[in-house]
Amino acid sequence: MKVMVVGASGAIGRRLVPQLIERGHEVIGSARSPVKAELLHTLGAESVLLDALDARAVREAVAAAQPDAIVHQATALTGISDLKHFDRTFAQTNRLRAEGTDNLLAAAREAGVGRFVAQSNANHRYAREGGPVKSEGDPLDHDPPAAARESLAAMEYLDKAVTGAGGIALRYGIFYGEPDDELVKAVRSHKFPVVGDGGGVWSWIHLDDAAAATVLALEHEGPAVYNIVDDEPSPTREWLPEVARILGAKQPQHFPRLLGRLFAGEVPVVMATESRGASNAKAKRELGWSLRYPSWRQGFADMYPRATSATSAPGPVRAGAERVGSH
């Protein structure tokens, strides 16, 4: 197919483009600057300068490219660090998930594009009740923290708009694999504590595995929603000390919920203590997807060199940790 990847110069796009080409697809990638457009040329793709929030430009670009499929990966997630003011931090990405999605779907309809796949999110979205791991059919959080309501609404809007148009929404886990990963920096600098009981479950996905799932989704019929996560959703009290050990960093501090709320805000506290993880069973079953990194443990160890630290723990921290089984 001829595939138009919007946001192709981003973290997942840079991994997706080569995998699409290797699979035999012709790729046209969008970028926001000439420098990033040139990067796409080095990856083997054609390029177009495009702002997904410019409806007219989107229509013109899609009409000119005449793709068979569109993959919507446009976000503004670089350098995210302020989770206390969650909606303000993600405001531009929220616009891309709402207005940008509308622009791309409208352009796809006008140009007769038959397939549409879009980036959504699985983390910290499912209802904070019942078991620790959720599937795509489980209810979403009906009462999210106030500071994150706009962001979660934008994700839900994208899911409904894309599937309503017959497309596929991919609810990715927390990305890792970039050399300058902000979370890795925070763990290494001892700025990421375990809050409360650390019971909030997180689901991870290596960027290469996310790209591989996206290629497979592109070749699958919609409408559908898939959790694109690894096999080991884990509570904060387990993954955070283990990632610190893998990185050779100091073991994380432990803060009570009240102190965590004071310094970081309600959203990070809920993520750390109440969030549910996501199951990848449906994606593996229906897409025939297999992971290079089934567990974040192997992925972090392979991706990030261990720093020398005299205060590093000698082995995995298990005290009080509840192992969440593979799904």
C-alpha cells in the first residue's frame, strides 16, 4: 500500500517508517520542519511539510498523496515533565487528538482512503475498580482527576471518531526506548518516588514493538481498538525499584500520598497508587503480534546502559511487591 504517516518524524514514526518499507509499503511521511523532513528521506520515505491542525493543508496534502492508508501519529509529547498541571501540559496533544483527528478523517473521506490507524493511549484510563489488568471492553475511568479530564476526554474522542469511521485506534502503553527518555532521567536523578502503597499498575511498550503492532494493524480490517502493551503490567512498587536497579541508580524514595499530592499533584498520585494496567491478549490474538521485548525488564536492560552507583541495590526489590501476571 501507499501509506501516509502523519507525525512520521516522531519517536514512534521514526521506527514505523523503516518497518513499513521493509514490509513492502510505499511511505509518505509528514513533518513539521525541513530538518525533520530530510530525516524521513534518509529513512527511505517521501516527505511533506504538514501541520495536522491546518484543515485545508491536510485536505490538500492527502488529496495530492492519494494514499491507500493513513496512520495518525501526530502528538506533542517531547519534553513532557509537568504532570501536576496535566491538561495544560498535554493541551497541544489534546488538540491533535481531537481537531487533528477530525481533519485527517475528513481528508480521508474526501480522498477515498480505505484504511485509518491512529495513536491512542491505554495508560491510566481504565476504571479504577475491580482487577489490576483491563481489556479493551472494560469501562474507562468515569471520574478521573480534575486536572486530567480534558486529556482523557480527547483520548476517548479519538477512539470513538476513528472507530466510528471504520478505523483502528491503538491504545499504546508507556513508550520507552528513546536514548533521552524523560522518565529514565528522573529515575537516574532520584526524582521519581514510590508514592503511597505504590499499587498503581503501569503497562509499558518498547517503541520498536509499538511500531511492529502498528504495521500489523494497518493490514487488518477495522473498526477495532487494541491495547498495545507488553506482557507484564506491573505496580509502581515493583517496576520503579527494579528500573532503578537496572539503571544503576539509587533506590527510589517513598512518599506518603499527602506529600506526593502536595509536590506532584493529584494526577501522578492516582497513577502511582490506583491505576489499572492493560492486557495485550486481543492484539496478540487478532493481529498475530509478537513482541521483541515481552517484558519491560529486558527492554530497559537492553536499552539503557547501567550507571555506576555505590548506592544501587544489589538485586531486584521485592519487598511488598505484588507480581502482576502476564496477559
